[in-house]
Amino acid sequence: MAVATHIVGRTLALLAAASPLVALAAPQDMPGGPAVRQLNLAAPVTGIASQMYDLHLIMLGICSVIFVVVFGFMFYSIYAHRKSKGHKAADFHESTTVEIAWTVVPMLIVIVMAGLATKAVLEMKDTSNADITIKATGYQWKWGYDYLKGEGEGIRFVSKLSTPRDQIDGLTDAARAARAANTTYLLEVDNELVVPVGRKIRILTTADDVIHAWMVPAFGVKQDAIPGFIRDTWFKAEKVGIYRGQCAELCGKEHGFMPIVVNVKSDADYAKWVGEQKKLMAAKMDDPNKQWTAPELVARGEKVYAANCVACHQANGKGLAPAFPPLDGVKIVTGPKDNPIAILLNGRQGTAMASFKGLSDVELAAVLTYVRNTWTNKTDDAVTPAEVKAARGWDAAKMTQLTAKQ
């Protein structure tokens, strides 16, 4: 025993000496997300989530009572009526009383459970009289939000994972240490969905490529986002704060990197945020009638690339093999314009390249001009917004041909 203890102690000491990560601080609860050693559902912050929480405890209690009664009776019977005490098995069958009992009693239990759940289910489906309506569109692997109705109408943005790639890859001790210290690891985004407290928020869900699901446990919300369909759900947060969720459908290799962060603000802070967003949108808005020069498109495209592409393809255009190919010195990028235009609009099936058709014609033209004239790419040409606009009208067959792997 002493030898075994010594070996274990020595092994732990060697591990601690070999890696500084062994001595890292204990994990902490994630703000707005799961807690360390959490065994129950997330703490509810909406009426629906509270009902779900209570129903969960009630159903768990009913099931626990059934478990104790059934198995208690079974084990008692096995112990008290065992053969060693002289008991003999009874020779009977087809007891009408027993058959009625084991049919009626479970049926009554199910009716009680269904009755308790019906009110909550009906309320979950009632999306009428919403104060604010927001469309959530799932992409591989990010969310697009459009404020369609209510205060903030017209605001739109894309929300994607903001956890640094070096933390995810964990190739160095420094990156692994930063990952261990990051309390919001993989559940943090660059643009949070912002809503006001105490107001009914209707969420319309759809998807651009495959099935996703919009889920925030603290709200008691989980709704599939299906391409070609619009589905809806709702919530009314009763407490200011930040609440985290993620895509709940297996949507591809980056499924685990598709978080949802909802920032619930007071009415005053929400109104202030809306005003700020309107100003930012006005500042970013491109004049559709402007005649863009190549240098202007390159400068604009650098910003678009930094906001949408750099996480995967890197600032130097070298990509992250094997999932994200390089853009520097690649024929598909520097060749005929139609191919890269189609790929940005349609994505590429079977790869991590998603569609970016949600960006404007100017943004797409600018980023294509940027990547075709940056690093070692020197095409000395420009992709115009008019060319992108015309490409949006291409038929599916042409899009498929142009986006096929080459």
C-alpha cells in the first residue's frame, strides 16, 4: 500500500513539474451559463422556464415515488417470500383485479402529468402580441439576427464565436492556460442579441443551409431552425443580465462553436443601445449609387475581411488546414471572377465554407477585390457591386457548377 501511494504521489509530482496547467485554479461558474457541478436545469428567468422547472421537479418526484414503490415491493417480496423460509410460488393467473389495477393506475398517473403540462405547452406556443419580433437565421456556423418589428426595427447583424482560435487549438502552454482561465470559453460571441427586460420577444427561426436549433436554457426556449421554413418561439426575460445558449442540432464539424448570447437590458439601456446601433448602421451604410474605385473597394474589403473571414482564413490569407484553405496564391481566388462570387453567395457543399449572401453587394464586391489584390495575389482588377448583384440571379445549376471543388 505504501509503495502504491509513493508511486501515485511521484507520478503527480512529475506531471505537475512537466506542465504548469496541472496547478491551474479550480473551474468557475460561467456567467449566464452552466455552473460547476450543476445537476439540475438552468436557473429560470422567464415564466415559461419557471413552469418547466417546476414540472421537471414534479415529474421527477412522481417517477421517484413509482420507482421506490415498485422496486421496494419487488425486493421485499424476494426477501420475505424466499424459498429458504419455506415459501412456495403460488399457482394462479388471470387476476382481473390485478389487470384492472395495473391498467387504471398508470393511466391516471399519465392523465395527471399531462394535465399539469398542458397549460405550459399551450403558453409556450402562444407567440401573439409580441413587443419585439426578431428573426434568427442559422448559418454554418453563426447566427444572423434581423429586428423585424418593434423598438429596434431595421437593426441587423451577424453573431459568431469570439473565442480566440489559439485557445481552441491549444497548441501552446500559454494558449491552454488562457483557455482554462476563460470562464466563457466557447460560449462568447462578438455581437450579442440585445433585448429589453420584461417585454415579450418573438423569435422567428430559419436556416440558410442545414438544420440548426436556437436554444437558451434559462429562457426555457429551444426551437429548430429549418431551411425553407419559418418557425417561432418567444420569451419574456424577468431579470437583467447575460444568458448563454448554443445551437442544439448537430449541424456540422463546427457545431460546438455556434453559441448564442442574449444580453437583457433595462428599457433605458436598451433604448440607448438601439440609438447606437442605428448610428453605426448609418455610418456603415454604402451608397448604392456610388461608383467605387479599386483602391476604395480594397480598403472597404479589408474591414469586411477582418469582420467575417479572418478567424478562419487568417490575416495572412494562409488559412487553417485542413478545414479552412488558404486564399493566398490560390487559382480559385485569382482566376475568373464568377467562381469566387458564386462561392461567397452559395457556400460550398461538403466543406466549412458557408454562404455569405447576407452581406450587401458592396461588401461582397469589396472583400473579393481585397483578397484578389492582397498578399501575393495581384490580379489588378476589381469586382464591382453590379457584378455581385447580377450573380444573385444565377440559376441553381450554374451556382452548383461554379462552386464545385476544383
